Amino acid sequence: MDPAVAVVVLVLQLVVKLCLAMSIMLFLEKLYIAAVVASVKIIRLLRKLPAARMYNGTSFHALRGHDHGDDRLHDHGDESGIMVDDLEANHHHPMVLVQIPMFNEKQVYELSIGAACGLSWPSDRLIVQVLDDSTDPAIKRLVKTECRRWESKGVNIKYEARENRNGYKAGNLKRGMKHSYVKQCEYVAIFDADFQPEPNFLRLTVPSLLRDPDIALVQSRWSFVNADECLMTRMQEMSLDYHFNIEQQAGSSTYAFFGFNGTAGVWRISALNEVGGWKDRTTVEDMDLAVRAGLKGWKFLYLGDVKVKNELPSTFKAYRNQQHRWSCGPANLFRKMGPQILTAKRVSVWKKFHLVYSFFLVRKIVSHLLTFSFYCIIMPATILLPEVHIPKWASVYLPTIVTLLHVVGTPTRSIHLVGFWVLFENVMSLHRTKAMLMGLLEFGRVNEWVVTEKLGDALRIDNLHQAAKPKKKPRLEFHWAELGVAIYLFVCGCYDYAFGKNRYFIFLFMQSIAFFIAGCGYVGTFIPNS
């Protein structure tokens, strides 16, 4: 064997072993969180506890009757807390601030402001705060006019605008908390501009904070108004439903910790202030706040039965920008907070392990790196170098089991799309891996903040107007990274079909087509040029 080829084979063999280790790590993590959620559901069935009688995020250990100090939530029973009905009976309605941060949200600002002003809560115990960072003067006027309209109806609504966008969303929220009228509030509910809470949202979430003074955050679940808009939004629904149904539930049920989703949640203001409030050092200010609160011993509660409607990004550009922020930010936060987590004194060793290993290392770094590097680069490369062998359990069995575990959190109506979801997730892993490395190594677009575009009803109205007009061909928007990977996979697939023995070519051809479609921009909703 040529010395140069021998070196390449040796390096590839080492990389394969690293990928095998990461595969096992990811498999065990998926198996663990699935087992936690299954255990909680089984115990509830055995004890015949109706969902209304307990926290939706009640600790697995609390259900078993053990007390684990500050690392577990505890079920105190119906008698010890203030329930939803008690709010009326005892006239105990704490002062609540509702914050709506927005930036040039022309299509959705009316929906979010209207939903917040329609919350079922005594008007003298509620303040709605619209934090408008818009740079378009026309949009600012529209938002301000909408606030005045609701104010004329008796709603205590405050319109707040800044002279600059320093700190982006984190800076906007931080500035909003500095107003004098906020001092009278005990809790703050946060909704992004496309979120539409139901009128009873506060009545379903605030009682949990009143019941347990150790809880800092109550997080609700997202539901999606445009999940059926296109295949890409269906893929997003599948991923996010798994995140909420499995990952958030598991975190709430074990260590009373999970990442705040940045919206559709209620914070205890005293907890927020204790940990230093909002910080803009990363693009995931919500996760930053959650980690700092968790290290101070505060507990989080996930209420999966409380759903808030919102909009999924339906254009490929908007989704790519969102995923860049969601992948780069956590890795950058891990880089900055890793030592602080390890030296924290108010949490147990097991919770530190959970944060460092499970929450950050496996879910935020290994999952992205493994998906792209192993299945889209390394595995195809072994076809060209048959001296490098990948065991079948790593190339077939483990990814199949991990996919089946994901199906547990997938809506029943989307199970038939799991194959498409796998291919799409592999395509997106290219961007997530690149963004993750930017965050971890702190280079390039590490601090780039691009607001996710929301279309609201504008797209459906435009489609009605365009229906009678001649159809235009979508303009191709080439993405060269995807096209490059598509060509690489196609070449490896052809070589495997002609000379290989692994039979990878079926997967490689399908994945190549997926990358090629994405590379030509034929993903998501097409918005015609005006």
C-alpha cells in the first residue's frame, strides 16, 4: 500500500472509532430520556393519577416518594397548593407582567398584542409591555397605534421603544425590566411576536409558581398554526414535538431543569433578578438565563398540556438562520459557562454531570457533529477505502433504533414521513455542525443575530391574489455547500454500486437527492417576487 494511502487509512480508522464512541453516547442518551418519560407515564397509570391532579412535569423520584433535596421537584398533592379554582376563591391574583419583544413584525404584531391583551386575568393585576425594537418607522407607528387601541379599551398596556438595538432580544428584555412599574410585578410571562396564548394561559401556569416557591420557571408547549403549510414545516413539527414531548418532559421529571425556550413561559421575577437578569453574551439568552438559574438551585416545571400557538419558519432562508442561532449559541454558551458549571456549589454532582454531559455535550455538540460527519462524510468515504470497516451495528442498527425512539415523540399523522425527516435532518446537520463549530471555537458569525421571518396571514392572502395570475417559475437559489455534498455522495454511491459490497448506495443516492434539492433552494415555501 502506498504510504500516503496508508496514512489516510490510519487517520480514517481513528475517526471511525471516535464516531463509534459518539454513536454509543447518543444512543444511550436517547434511550435514557425515553426510559424516563416512559417510567413517569407508567407510574402515573399504576397510581391512577389524573393529569389535572399533578404537575405535568412531576419528578419521577417524587412519584416514588423520595426526597432528593434541591435536585428534584416534589408533588405536594392537591391540598397544599393554590389550584386554579383557588385563584377565584381566595382572590389571590399576583401582579403579572407580560412582555412581547418584537422587531419589524408587520405581519404578526396584531395577533400577539391581541392575544396578550385578551388574557383572562384581573385588569388591575396585569401589565402588557410591548417592547418594540423595529427600525421601520411605518411599522413602529402601526404597533404604537395598536397599543393605543387596546389602551382605550381599558387594558394596562405599555409601549416601549429603544434608541438602539444593543443586545438584541436580551437587551430589549433587560431594558423592559428596568421600568419603575415592573417593581410591583411578581411574575413575567414572555411571548415572541408570533405567539398567541389562549385566554386561560396565566390561570394554568401561575398556580404552579404560587404552589412551590422553589420553582423559577413554568414552560408551556408550542403548537403550530402552519405545520401543514409545506413539507419543511411538517419536518420541523416532528423535531420540535420530540423536543417538547420527550426532552423537556425528561428534564422536568428528573433534575427539574431544561433549557428555557425563550417564549411561552412564566418566570418568577425574584429568581430572574437573583441570577443577574438577561445577558447578551450569546445568541441564546434564554438558555443562558436558564443555566444560571439552575446553578443557583432554582427548579423548572414543564407543562405539556398547556399549548401556545405560534408560527414555524416556512422559507428555507428563515429556517437556516434560525438553526444557525440555535446551534451556534448553545455551543458558545458551553464554552463560556463550562467552568462555572463544574465549580457551582448549590447543585449536586449528578446535576452538574447532567448539564455538562447530557444537556450540552451530547445534545448540543455530539448530535450535530455525528449526524453530518459520520453519515454524510465518513461512512461514504469508507466505500472508497475498503480497508476501513464500519460494523453494521453502527451503520444500521443504532441509527435505526435512535430513529424509532424519535418516532415516540412524533405526531401519529406524521409517522409516514419519518424517512423524509431523516434525510432532511441530515441536510440540516451541515448547517448545524458549521454553526456549532463557530460557537465552540468562537469565530465567524458567532454573534450573528437574525430575527426569524414570520409571514402571518400575509402569504395566504398573497396566494389568493396570485391565484388568477400567470404562474412564475421559482427562481433558483443555489447553496454551494449542499451541492458539493450532493456530488460527493452521488460519486460514492456510484462507486459502491459498481464495486462496493456494503450496499450503502441506496441510502447515498437518496441522501444525495435531498442535498441536491436543498442546494437548488427547492425547500420550504416559495414567495413570489412582487
